[in-house]
Amino acid sequence: MKDSKLYIENSLTRQKELFTPLNPGFVGMYVCGPTVYSDVHLGNCRTFVSFDIMYRYLLYLGYKVRYVRNITDVGHLLDDGEDRMSKGAKADNLEPMEVAQKYSNGFHQMMSVFNVLPPSIEPRATGHIIEQIEMVQSILDNGYAYEANGSVYFDTLAFAKDHNYGELSGRVIDELLAESRDNLKHQGEKKHPSDFAIWMKADENHLMKWNSPWSVGFPGWHLECSAMSTKYLGKTFDFHGGGNDLKFPHHENEIAQNMGACGCTPAKYWVHTNMLLMNGRKMSKSDGNTISPGELFTGDSVHVTKGYSPMVVRFFMLQCHYNSTLDLTDGGLAAAEKGYHRLFEAYKHLQALETEGGDGAINATINGLLDQAFDDMNDDFNTPKALSRLFEVVTLINKLVDGHENVNDLTEATLQRMQSDFHALLFDIFGLKEHESSSSDHDKMDGLMELLLDLRAQAREQKDWGTSDKIRDQLAALNIVVKDGKEGTSWTINS
RNA sequence: GGUCGCGUGGCCGAGCGGUUAGGCAGAGGUCUGCAACACCUUGUACGGCGGUUCGAAUCCGUCCGCGACCUCCA
């Protein structure tokens, strides 16, 4: 276990707090996953990349982390009262489970493309109907819910007498009443407009329904997370995350349900990630201001001039703190792409550096920057700041490579630390990776390029600039950049 | 209308009471047959107006502008 103090901005208290797990050395972490009724969109990806960084950093610090991220495959109602999964199923003439499977597969594939680590447990709402029914019963037994026509509603007024409802989102129950007074007539079975369903009676054509003590029906949306987090992490656990659009009503109601069922607050630290915008506006599926991950990778969209690789997009996300809105723009991505390449070029040079070990004149500078990078990570996972330290190290690496700084001013120990910390930050914590290609392809490519550059070198010796430039230009058209340097010619592939 | 948050240099984006953020672009330079790439150096800033303070981008007030949530959303 690394000896470092991690501070996390807790949405519940709105303060940065020292992270101290309930059980030393162990972390229980729950993150609200996707509803699998259509393709993932980029905003989802940013959220899960943000939590991936946190998960990775906790692992790096040496915690044993149980990371639970659910998949919602039932219970999400649309305005017209139809279930999202059912709607998707009817539209494509599929079983609801086929819809869930199809989009779960797509989701997993996209997470893998973004190099997001899989969670330890990925429970599904439909696989935990019994747990949810039991929780409804507990809440009823405790007097915080009532039954009406086969549906069960959470009684927010009764709950608010004993507990604080609205703590997370800063909402006051009287205001909730005032807000929705106009809609009272539509509320039907509810005693109070802020009450919410924890079990819904299904009508005859509803596709997804289960037996329960109250009716044939289905669980309320917020209930699954309460039931599943309790099952896998216990009644109280360390860390609960989600997009900040889930704060209300989802997380507020989740807290109420857990309190209502077991009398204790579910999570110690609540963490919310901010939204991804595009061109200054919220990305959303419903209006046109959206780009799918696939379109972003291929460049097949009016919003970008070219495609950007998944790792460039991930790097772009890292340049912004998870708690701020991030504005996706073509210019921003292009800038990120260049920075990303510069970072990785420096990383490669760093791994090749060797020192004979001198007086360590620049040790302190480098150690200071690396220390600060980790301090930044400890300060609420501040990836943009940590990255800025790394770029300062990049400048130093380049100076060492170019001879502007003497590599022998670096002791062996500091060089090794640079190499291992750089690797840890880039790959283990930030979760970046280089563009992969199969190694046999790689060998062939090397051979081919060696041949071409050999021919070109001959042409240049004979001052046959026509042939020399033709080779260089044709390769450039294939995004292979030829670099003529002091020590000969090298090449790289630009993505 | 209610709740919360944000406005930083050409662009993106940290900082949040005194010290260079960083990336991209721009400018100058090194390298090159010419280029490109790469590398080095480098300028410009904190929405307006008040206030607190020895000192404010950073705290307070106010005005303007923007966004999110309050209804399904990551």
C-alpha cells in the first residue's frame, strides 16, 4: 500500500475530504452503468473513462477494490409510461433480452476500445428482481412506502419526518410540491408528487414483468442500484459514482431507499462527473448535437474534419478535470492529438536513455515534478494538472536527448524512477496505450521501410532529388512521415 | 420560477489570496539539398462595476452572459 493521502470531492458534503476506506486496504466502489436500450454515446464514454481513472488510481495505490458497475435492463420509464427496454424490443421486433444483450455487447466493445478496465462485478437489474422485491418489502415494513392498486410508492413525506430527504441534490420537499402542483392531477395514485414508484403494476401488454406480493409488475428505476449495491458491497460502502445528471432524482432516491430499508446511508463518498458538451452545448441523442464514438474515430461526421483515434479521445478527456464540463471541438481534438504524440515520442526516448551516473544536478527538478504529478492525482484525481507536470518532464527528456542537458547529470536511480513513474502514469493510471499492430505486420513493415529508405538514401547521394522526393511524398500520402535527421533517416506512422 | 455550477490569453484547459500551469496555434531559432517532421526559446489573461485586503483571476456584493438539473439521460 502506497503511503499517500487521497482527497476526493464529496458531492454529499460538497467538500474535499481525505479518503479513508471503511476497511483499511479495501475499497467498495459502485458506479451507475448504462441503460442498454441503444448504442452508447460519447458522454457515457467520458463518464466511464473518468471512473476508470479513479479505479485505476485506487488500484495503483494498492487498494483491493471491488468495483461494481451495473447494467440497467429494465425499469426505465419514458414519458408515456413505456419501458425503454420494451420500446426498443417492439421497435426491432426482438425479445427485450435480445435488445439488452445486443447493446450490452456494443457497450463492452466500446469500453474495451477506450481501454476501460472491466468492473469486478457487473450485475443486471433483471437478475436481481428478488433482491429488489425484498427491499420494497423492507421499506414497506419500515413505514416509508405504501401500496396503491398493486403499485408501491416511496413515501417521501413519511421519510422526511425521520431523515433528510434532498441532502444530496439540495432540494427541499416543499419546493418539490410547489414545482409540480400543476401536474397533481396526473399523479394519480401518489400521495405526494415527490413520491416515486418502487414497484409498478404492469398492464397487460407490458413485455417485462414479474410476480410480486403486490402485483405482476416491474421494479422502479432507482431501486436496482440500491438493491445491487447492498448485495455486493454491503449496506454502507465507500464510493458511489455516476454522471451528475443522476444526482436528482436517481441518486437522491437511491439514498432514500437505502435509508428507508436499512436505516443507514449507502455510500461514504459520492462522486459525480460532469457532462460532455459539443461545440458548447450538451450532447444528446434527441437533438442533432451528437456524434457517435464510431463517427468520431472515422471522421464521418459534420462535426469533425478528420477521425481521431480512441486513445487521442481518451487523452483529450484526461486534459479536463472530471468535475468540469468538457467541450468537444474539432480544434480541441486536433490539439490533443499533437500533444498525445509528443508525450508518447518522449516516452519512447526516455526508455532508451542511459546514464553513467553523475552528480545528479537535475535529479531534484525531475523528482519534484514527478512528486507533484502524484500529488495532483491525490488531489481529487486532477489528471489535467498531473499531465502538465508530465509535459514539463517531456521538455526535459527532449533536452537530454538533444544534448541540451547532460544525461550524466542524472543518477541511475532517478533515471529509473523517471522510466517507471512515466510508465505507471501513462499506462497504469491514465490507461493510455500505443496504437497496436500485430507484431508480424510490424516486422514486414520495418523490412519494407528499410528497403525504401535505403533506395532513397542512394538517390540522395546521387543528388537525384526527384526520386528522393517521390518516395518521401508518396509515403506521406500514406501517413508515413520520413524524417531526415543528423543520424540518418527515420520514420513514423501518423494516425 | 427553484437548485447547482461556470465565465481565464487566438483555441482548449488547470489554478482559486502573494510564486511560470500545461497542450495546440502564432513568433523567433536549430536541423535539412529544399521541405516536412522533430526539438529549443518566447509574447499576449483572468466577463463588467463596486467592495474586503498590504496584496484578488482567486474572497464578498452586484450586473451581464452561458450551462446543467428540476421530466428520460452518463
